[in-house]
Amino acid sequence: MSGHETFDHTVQQANIWLKKITETLHFEDRRYAYSALRATLHALRDRLTPESAVHLSAQLPMVIRGLYFEGWRISGKPTNDHTVDEFCAHIEKELPPKFPRDPKSVAQGVFEVLWAELDVGETAKVIDQMPGHLKALWPQEAR
């Protein structure tokens, strides 16, 4: 542990999220959960307006917030991913080669964990901004 309570807490939260993603997507290795979370968060972040992306970030644990903003370029946002295939192509582009799950399953699994871990009202605002086809990637109760 770092000896700093706030930092240790956010690392613990990140590990809880990774464990939940590992279980949800039935990964054998937690490193896959990290890759899935990173790729999906980047696709989601880029699909949102910059203002909405920043609002969503406030809900994320500090360590995951850093991952979320990693490599972000504010220009050209939101992306024009209107179909599930376009959104999933964005995810697939960021996943390592020979990833053990398809990008649609990855998005659904990560969104399931986000729905469980984040504020329902704030997450609903994010979902409402997405095109109808992309909303289908979220858990039924989230739509």
C-alpha cells in the first residue's frame, strides 16, 4: 500500500471493478479486464460530447478516471459511431490482437459493470445521449 488513504482506496476500487469485469466476461486473466475496460471507456468517451465526457469522468474512481482520459483528443468529438458495428470497431481497434472476446460482448460486459457501479441518474443521462442502437449495449434495466 502507498500509505496514502485516498490513493489506496481508489486502487482498491479499481481492483473491484477489474474483478467484476473479469467475472462478468469470464476472463481467465485480469489483464483482459483492464484491456476491455480501457477500450470500452475510450469508445464511450469519444462518443460523448466533451462536456458529457467530463461529467461522466467525475463518477469514476480516480485511477479509472486516469485510464479514461489517457490519450484523449478533444477535437472531433463526439465521433459518429451511430451503429453497434461502428462503436464495436472503435473498441476492437484498442483491444490487443487475438482478444478472447468479441467487442460487442466486451462493451456489454463493461457497461453492465458501469451500470452497477456508477450513479444511476448520471449514467442514465449518458445513455440518453447515445443513438438508439448503441443503447442496446447497456443492460435492459439501464435503457
